Amino acid sequence: MKRSRVIIAFIALALVLFPLVVKSDYYQHLVILALMWVVIGGSWNLLAGYTGQVSFGHAVFFGTGAYTAGILANKLGISAWWGMAFGGITAALVGLFIGWVCFRLRGPYFALATIAAGEIFRLIATTWESLTEGMVGIMILQTFRSKLPYYYLALLLAAASMFVFDLVMKSKWGFYFISIREDQDAAESLGINTTLYKNVSLLISSFFTGMAGAFYMNYMAFIDPHVVFSLHYISIMAILVGIIGGVATIWGPALGAFIMIGVQETFRSSIFGLAPRWVSQSHALVFGLLVMFVILYMANGVVGDWPKIKRLFLRRP
Amino acid sequence: MIAVSFFEVREISKRFGGLMAVNGVSFQVEPGEIFGLIGPNGSGKTTIFNLINQYYPLTSGDIVFHGKSIKGLKTYQICHLGIGRTFQVVKPLKRMTVLENVMASAFSRVNTFGEARKLAMETLAFCNLLPEQDKAAKSLPIAGRKRLEITRAMATKPELLLLDETAAGLNPGELDEAIDLIKRIRDRGVTIIIVEHIMKVIMSISDRIHAINYGQTITEGKPEDVANNKEVIEAYLGESYA
């Protein structure tokens, strides 16, 4: 107990000091993205890992959050920072609608519906040009030149989301979420309104993902439908972050976010320019191999199977 | 003044396609009694439980608790009203510990972590499951799982408890413990409806027994009367034994 607190304090301190020590914009950028993915991965994990409702469409919430911020700035002339609040709320409303429609059904319907929702939202954002500028995308002016404000905001958002997820999972809601995942009939007979609590989980999950989306709009200052509503780069990435880090653990998605951003960037940059250029095209392939490896040898992810990993390394002299 | 019955099913029926799984069954349960429900395999006992806790909607008839119809309520609302149940095919929340299983159900009566833990610990102690509290539910043997089902149901503080074959698959020693537990639950003032195949259990603890076959009532009465009933013997052993 005490040791884990020391570790948490050490990680927190390291993250706070990181941009003051490492001045490179490039590395700061990577950690900002990783921190954003801590939020999205944790959100996905709350819904899929703990509540057992697997989402293949978290891009819906991410994109809704991003577009809320973008449209506020672009159409209404309000600072895109307002999107941080409103982006979460609109994403949560979208989440509620999807949950209201799908959660009365059991089994894989929710997962299927989320894939469909992702495509629907991407198409809407592409075609409704008067609102979203379509394929042209939305561009705003970045508020800050320095990466530091974005860095600390991302850090705050990641910490806040993890704090909330941890709090929720130690409460009545957390027990209900896991009960629903383990056996919906048993949960219902124990007095748990399963439809309601699946929606509660989805609401929290979509809210934080929407906030991450709004942050992305503010930080990158440019979005288009193929980026923020992407099945591949957002929805699937959210699943990978969760699975590789460790489903149904608080720290899993956080670690998974750093691993995935690291792997993605290593290959995207052709192993930092050392390998031939075609390597950069292969990062999806590497993701696939990574997932196969994790599912075969550490089905509970890096955090979930940590004791196993530790044993493996300690056994060697 | 007409006394309001504690619990009553009135002419309930359930049709699955062309099959009448339950066909016009009626009975009343008095507060504080152990009410046995017997019948051969496939006679509709578990279906009656699924109708009572509204897992299946009724085809016809009505179910009344404290004088009010509970027809059409949701399963979780039935639990909040004070009707708990166990499942014949046990449904432990596998990847949670025994304590967490019971806490999840205790949250139906209390709101904070501390209160839920306290209620869960008390219930575990009452059901003699306290030594297993930190084990994963999936690691329990069948006797433990059956006991966990009862413990979880008890943590929802039911007035009426539906026990679905909680003694099936137990060895003689475990059987005696199960009978003892059921009696202690009754002594706490919880009314029990019990479905059971093992005659030793049902005959020794039931105050009254209701026998069904093919979804229809055969007879109802004191255990010894039901055991000697011609139709009941026919249903269980075949005509030549009657």
C-alpha cells in the first residue's frame, strides 16, 4: 500500500518535471498525445473492461467532442476552450442516445451498433458541410505557441479522469458495473437495474472521451472527419490501448497509452529514420502482431499479468 | 375485513410457443413458513420462480405480494420489494471475490462502501461463509457456490426467499448444513419457497408442499399427506407403484 503510493508520487513528479527537463517539442508532443490517450483508454476501459460492454466506436464520442469545440469556435466565434466542457456534455448526450437504443438488448448488439454509429457520424461530418466544413475540416488558431500549457492541461485531464475512474470503481457503481459484466441475470436478481447502470457507465465514458476530443481540437487546431471519427486511428486504437495495458485495471490503459504511442511513433518514423521508409507503412501490421502476442501470452495485458512478467524476468539469473 | 395475503399466485400460466410450461397454478404462502414446491423434471418449478421474479412475463394470471400485484415489474424491482432468489444453475460473479459478490448485492439496501462491507460480512458470518471471503467466486466448489447464492440473496434482506434446488449436488454432510442454514433463515423471519428434488430435504423442512406435474397442480398439503398422494407417486415413480 505504502510502496504503491511512493511509486504513484514518483510517476506524478516525473510527469510534472518532464517538459522542464526535456525541452524538445517533439518528445513533449508525444507525451501530450499519450496523456490524451490515457483519458480515452481509461474511458473505454470503464465501459468495456469493467462493465463488459465492448465499444468499437469510441471515435463517435471523441469526434463529437472535437467537433463541438471546433464548431463553437468556427460558427459561433466562442473560444474553442469552451468545448472542453461542452464537448464532454454533447458526447455524453450522444452516448445516452446510443445507450437508450442499444442497452435494452443483450449480447453483441451494442458492439455492433457502435461500429455503425462510428460510420454514421463520420459520414454526417463529411456531408453536412454547412456545419462541419465537410472534408475541408475545421481549422482554428492555436491559443499558445508553447507546448507547456497543453502539456499540463493534458496531464491534469489524465490525472482527473483516472481519479474519477478509481473513485467510481470503489463505489456502489463500480460493484454494479462488474456485476453486470460477470452475469447480467444474477445482477438483475440482486436488485441492480442493469439497463440504467450500463447507461451510467457509458455516460461517464463518453463524457471523458468527448473532453479528450475537445482537447485534441484545441491542441492540434485542425480536425477533419477522417481523423477524429476514424475507426482505425481512434476506435480501434482505444481498444488496443485497453487490451495491451490491461483490461479492467486502473493503471492498464494508462500504461497502454504510453506503449501504443511509443510503438506507433517508432514505426511511423521508420524506427527514427534508421530503417527504410516502407517500415513506416507497417505500423498497422505491428499493431496486429502486438495484439496477437498479448492475447496469446498475456491475456490480461501488461498490468493485469504483471506478476507473470515479473516472474519471467526474476527467474533468469 | 379481509386479511391481505402475504404472497399469492393466482392462476398463473406461461406459454412457450406450443408448450404450456405452467398452466393455471395457484397457491398462497403464509408469512414465516417454508413452502415446498415439488414435481418431476420439466414440470415447471423453475419457470414458476422465473415468473415470480418477473424474469419471464406472465401469459396470464397474477402474482400478489402484500396485497399488491407485482405483475409487469422489472426483476431488479422485485428484489427491492423484498423477494430474493437463488438460481438452480448457480450464477456466481466469477471474477469477483466471495466478499465482493455479497457486497454487490448488499448495495441494494445500503449506499456506502463501508455499510455494504459491514452488511456483507454479517451475512457471510450468518451463512458460515466467512472463511472463504477472500477467495475468487470461481474457485469455490459446488457446495460453496450454492451457499454463496443463498448468502447473496440474504444480503438483499428479503422477506420472501425463493430457493431453487440449493441442495442438489451436495454430499450428506453438506446437505445437513444446508438444511440447518435454511431453518436458521426461517427462524430469522424470512418466508421461504423452496424447489427441491431431494426428498429428505423437502420433507423434513417444509411446512406445506405444493406438487405440480406438466405445469398443473396435483395436490397441496402437509408433507406426509403429499408423500402418500396417489398422483404424486404416479408422477414420480410411474403408475404401477401407485
